[in-house]
Amino acid sequence: MAKARKASSGSSGQGKGATRGHSNSQKKRNLPPPPPPQRGGVELVDPLVQAQLKTYDEALALFHQQKFARAKQELEKVLEGPSKGLADRARMHLRIAEQRMKPSAEQNPRTADEHYQRGVAMMNIGRWDDARESLLKARKASPKSDYIHYALAALDCLTGEADSAMANLKVAIELRPENRYHARNDEDFAFLQEDPRFTELLYPEKDGTAG
């Protein structure tokens, strides 16, 4: 009888072990799936979020190129996407873009940067003469500021002034060599794409003249 009880006890222990194994296996099967890959807290699995993120990246590129009118259009598209985090970031940049697009006629710009900001704002709404007036004042106040020369070069392209555009762009690159790479991808310089001087300036490695 004692042996029978012992055997029964062992059998019961095996049953408990099997139950525990089954329970652990069940727990593993019930684990939630791993979280989707993220970028800055934004889920990238949803194709709608991916499209929203792509639009946001394009809007930021325009924003950093001071093309606020076009950046505003793209940022407004981001607001319609499913990701609240992206929409919040877009809303912040949208407010800044709208502020910088406002004509500054009612203001009295004094510093080089204020003249520059007004010049860029005028460019964004197509007021070329006002833009040139402000940017020339900015250049006079701060002749070593590469971004002012770069903006003047862009304005020259928009108004068909090839020689002036080349001169201003050359100075912008001399002051800050990184402007060479910005200009390669900047649509404002499409006017110069067929000019061999533009190619020589932006791709000096082709002649072996890269510094």
C-alpha cells in the first residue's frame, strides 16, 4: 500500500510538472508581439504614417532652405496624417513659418539678420524688388555672412541674373564650403543648370580643383 501511494505521488508530481510546462508554454504563446520599429517615438509600420513622415521630412528640408511658403503647404499636409506626434511637431514649425512669411513693412528692420529675414519673406511672396533691397542692406551690414550671399544668389536666379547669381554663389561657397552641396539640390538654382560655370563651381572635383 505504501508503495502504491509512493507511485501515485510520483505520478502526481509528473502531472504537476506537465501542467506547469503547459502553463509556461501557454504564457509564451500569449506574450504580446514586439513593438513596431520607431523613429523618434513615431511608429513606422503603418504606411499612412510612413507617408506622413516622408512629407514631414520634405517640409523640414524646405523650412531649413528658408522656403517657408512651400514648407507651409507640406506642413499642413502633415497635420492631416494619423500620427499625433508628427502633427504636433509640424504644427510648431508651421507657426514659425507663418511668422517668418509675414511682410515686415510695418516693422523697422535694423540688424543684418532682420534685413535678411525680411528679404527672405519678400522672396517667398514674389516681391523681388523689396527682397533685393532688404538683402543688399543685410549684405552691407554683414558682408561676411554666407547665408546672405546665398540668398542673393537664389534671388538672382529667380530674376534671371546669371552673372550676379554666379558671383554671389561663389562668395557664399568661399565663406562656407558646405553651400556648394546645398546648391546642388536647391531648386532655386535650376536657372543655372545648363551654365558650365555653375557646374565648375559646384563640382570642382571633375576638374581636379577641389580643395
